[in-house]
Amino acid sequence: MEGYATVQETAEKWGLTTRRVQKMCEDGILPGVTKFGTCWAIPVDVERPVDGRITTGQYRNWRKKKEE
């Protein structure tokens, strides 16, 4: 389909795994995505959303810190 990309193409473009892009589609993070059978169609002009995951290590071993 013209104007749409696959999950694999989008994952390579953004440097993510295919599963991460699939999860973004399932959660509705990417606007304009549609599902055709078992495949997602992602608009080509969609920008990569900001990654909200914490990567600072702030919560590493947080259970152990509470006990001390």
C-alpha cells in the first residue's frame, strides 16, 4: 500500500525491535495505524514518539533500598 510502511520497515528506520513497534501499534501510541488481518500498516510520515521508559537506573534494586 502506498503511503504506509510495515512494522519491520518502521523498526529498522527508528532503530527499534519489531516487537516494540508492534506494542506501540497495539497500545495506540502511533496515530493513524490500521490493522489488515495480522499485519499493521503504519503511515510513512508518522514521527517516532518519545520513549517514556526510565533508563537512569533510578529504580534499580528499589526493594533492597527500602529494607535498609
